[in-house]
Amino acid sequence: MRAGRISRIAAAALVVGVAVAAGAAGWRAFNAQAQALAAQQKAIAQLQSQVASLRARGANQVDWTAIAAEVAAKASIPAAMSVAITVCSDVAAACCFADADSRAADAFAS
């Protein structure tokens, strides 16, 4: 009878050990998911802030196309020259936003 009692105690200890190990593994997985979620929320908040900043900067941008058209009209600049001024201003604006986009991408990658 003594051998049966020892084997029952060993079996119970094994069951408890497996349950504790499973609980610890589940707790580690839960903590890892919580940390990943917190990191994602931080990244989302940073991106939302950057988007808001870019939108505000875009709203404050000068409308170079309208200024070029007004200058061309007042100075009697030929239409072809006015178009060239407009294209140059649009390219400059696009470069400005492309630079801001690349800085935002760099910030997100780090």
C-alpha cells in the first residue's frame, strides 16, 4: 500500500507541476501581448501627432499657384512663363511634403 500512496502523491505533484508551468507560460504570453499592444498604441499616437502636424503645416502653406498667376497677370508675364512658375512652385511644395514624409517614416522605423 505504501507504493500506491507514493505513486498517487507523485502523480498529484506532476499534475500540479504541469498546471503551474502552463499558468506561468500563459502569464508570460499575456505580458508579452500587453507590452506589444502598449508599443503599438504609442506608435499610433506618435503617427497621429505627426499627421496632425503635417496637416496643420499644409493648411498654412502659401498658395504659390495663385500668387504666380496674380504676379503674371499684374506684370504681363507671358502665359508660358506663368505656367513654368506654377510648375516650379508645385514641385517645391511636393519636395517639402516628400521630405516630411521621409522624416516621418524614419521616425516610425526607429
